[in-house]
Amino acid sequence: MLVYAGALAAEALSVNADLNTLMRQMAHVPLTDREGNQMETIRDVAVIVGSLRRDSINRKVANALAELAPAGLKLSIVEIGQLPIYNQDGDDNSPAEWSAFRERIRAADAYLFVTPEHNRSVPAALKNALDVGSRPYGKSAWSGKPGAVVSASPGAVGGFGANHHLRQSLVFLNVPAMAQPEAYIGGADKLFDASGKLVNDGTRKFLQDFMQAYVAWVAANGKS
Ligand SMILES: Cc1cc2nc3c(=O)[nH]c(=O)nc-3n(C[C@H](O)[C@H](O)[C@H](O)COP(=O)(O)O)c2cc1C
């Protein structure tokens, strides 16, 4: 079926329409089909993976979630490994990496955190990303957008400690985190094949159900 966003046509012709702005606007424009019936709004979901490891299980989980996402969501991983450690001295003259990250976070409609547990808490790289996005004071890039948390570990507890420490920060950052279903994925090293493909049907069904709940959460708590 041919899909077009009628309201964007005039905007697209405007000489000064910058592509980034246009893409951002497109994420909010309800698509219409040939008959003009309104279709689902596509929401831009920034996925933050808490691991920097090349062969990260959590990145594989994030990729699986992106594949299982319902049509109304577009998931993309926002990298955090390049961010210099947050230091308040940089607020007046921020490193380019901080500024680009803040801009990307501000542009997103919603967040999805997929994280391992480090010593029963959030990995330092993820905490750093939260801090970078939250400053300068009063200019947090995170505020007011809905989120959800998935934690995964080879251990049986599935990163519960990280999951809940992260939720504590999200309360302060004003990112309402979906309460149910909770997602603590234990034994996660056994769920993927050598190519990174999810090979456990039970987990696939769980992640699918999680994404169905998440799309409803984003619709209910996001900006229209
Ligand atoms: C510094 C460090 C601390 C860790 N602490 C925990 C922990 O508290 N709980 C846990 O389940 N696994 C812990 N692990 C093991 C991680 O779950 C495991 O390395 C996992 O593969 C990390 O996720 P990733 O594959 O996405 O990087 C720790 C690993 C590291 C490197």
C-alpha cells in the first residue's frame, strides 16, 4: 500500500527545510493511506545499551527488541561509549560528544534502556550517559519522555539490581518508566546463536509481549 504524509508535502518543498528537522517532524505527523485514513504515528525510540563490550549480550537483546518492535515504533541504538566522563566544569563549554548526545536524546520521543548489571548496579558508562544528558542544570534532555528498562545477564537474577538502580535515576530525570511487564532476563548468554540471532522461542514471545506493552505505554505517556 502506498503511504504518504500529505501534511509534509508543502514542508518538503520549502527551500530551507533542513533534513534533520524534517525527519523529526515526520516522526510526529500521522501518516495517511490513499483514502486519507489516519495511520499510526511512528515514534522515534532512542535505545541506550549499557554495555560497551563488542560481543555484548545486551546489544543482542536490543537488536532483538528492534526486530520485534510493532510498526508504530522505530528503534535505533544511541551510542554512549564515546562520551567523555561527565564533569560539571564542562557545562559552559561542553565537548562536542556531549552536545551531539544531548541533541539526539532531546529529539527522541521515548527511551528504551537495555543494560547489564555491574556489581549489582548500573554500569558506569550508562550512568555517565544519564548524567551527560541531564545537564546543564535545568536543561535536561531526558525530561518528560516515556521509557522502559530491560536488564540481561548470564546470571539467574537477570540484572535486577541494575534495573532498579536505573529506575531510581529515571524518577529524578522525569522519565516515566513502564512498570509492567518487568524484564530481568537471566541465563541470557544461552539465548543467542553465534551470529547474534535470538534462538529461544519463549524469550522471543516474552520480548514481543514486552514491546506490545511498551508501544501502548509510549502512546499513553508520550507527546501526541
Ligand atoms: C565489572 C563487572 C561487574 C559485574 N557485576 C555483575 C553483577 O553484579 N551481576 C551480574 O549478573 N553480572 C555481573 N557481571 C557479569 C555481566 O553480567 C556479564 O559480563 C555480561 O555479559 C555483561 O553484559 P554484556 O554481555 O551486555 O556486556 C559483571 C561484569 C563486570 C565486567
